[in-house]
Amino acid sequence: MRGQGPGVRGLGPGARGQRAFAVLLVLLLLAPAARASTPWGIIGGTVARLWHGTTQFPGAAVRNWRVTVPVVAVAGALILFGDTRISDQIQSPGLERASRNWSNRGLLVIEPAFALTTAAIEDHCLFCPSTGKFALTAITTEGYATAVVQVLKYSAGRERPFTAGDGDGGFNEGGTSFPSGHAIGAFSLAALLAQHDPQATWANRFGYLLAGSIGVARVTGKEHFPSDVLVGGTLGVLLGRCALACPKN
């Protein structure tokens, strides 16, 4: 029903707990594989790069205006004219349920499994230093992205499409729609994988395709508006690249 809250529709407390447990389990299993440097060194270095990149974001946005301006323009147009119209076209409860299930499984299971398997194939070994470092970097980036998106969500306060009686996407109304956490998580992982082996063109494209399908499913599941996914996906790509490419200070 349209009146169900975010805990029922999206990732409820139980699902979030399972995700946290899964992240911890992977961390414990794969941390010893990163023999080239200590696990905490990898985590600390990744956080330092992400934090420095975040503080430098305003200047980077100005320097890369060819990307920033189109994204801001499209997101603004969607918020003003397109979001609610697109969301209102979705009137199938079955499609909504299937989309929510796919987006959750895609983010929590399918894309991480694909990324880790692909990284292991590219490294020709599962328990190798480079694969372990990739896993730790990915987990750290996902945690950082989750923190960032929560701050943005509660700052924007945008209503979700399924809000009972008033799913018009209003801002500063206590919602948690903007931006999409699924999109930022999926695209940050896809961006990390693309940097692990830039020559693996088809694998990298498929990683982005998976992330894009997760984002689309958040719209067809009436969890997010298109602009939520666009902004979340853009931030995810930036964080994923920054986790490896940004300087630490």
C-alpha cells in the first residue's frame, strides 16, 4: 500500500542489520588477504582520500563544470517538472514489489558478488593482496557513502513517492528520499571496479549497467524520484573514483 513507511518499503532495521553483519564478515575474512599493507592502513587511507575529496568538492565542481552544469540542470528540471509525473505513471503494485526486491538484492548481494568475483578474476587469485585491498576499499567506501547520504537525506527532508496522501516530493517535509542511497552505493562500487582494471571494458560496463538497473528499480518501486537517483548515482561515481584517485591531503 502507498501508506507503508520507509522501514517496510525499503531497507528496514532487520535488513540494515544483516547488511552490517555481512560487511563485518567480509571484512574479517578478507582483511588478512591485504598483506601489502595493514587493513587499518588501507581503511584509514581510503577515508582520508574520501574526506579530502569531499572538502574539495565545491572547487572540483567549478573546475569540472562541463559535468556539473548538465547534472544540476537535469536534476533541477526533473524536480520542477518531471519527478512526480514520471512517478505517477507507475501504478502496478506487482512492479513496485518486484522492483524493491531487485534493488535490495542487487545492492546487497548481486553487485558486490559480481565486483568481488570480477576483481579476483582480474587478479587471477581470490586471496591475493590486491583483491583483499579492493574488498577493504570497497567496504570503506560504502560505509563512507552511507554516512554522506544520510546527512544529505535528513538535510533535504524530501518526501518519498509512496508517502500516503502527499507523495509529491516536497523538500523540508521530513522525508528521506533525496538522494538515493541505493544509487550512491551501487555506482560507487561500479566506479571502484572500473578503476581496478581499466582495461576490462566489458566487465566495467556491466558493473555500471547493474548499478543503473538498481537505480531504475528504485524509481519503478516508488522508493525514489528520478532526480534522487541521478544525484545519488553522480555522487557515487565521484566517491568511487575519489577512494583511489584523490590525494590524502
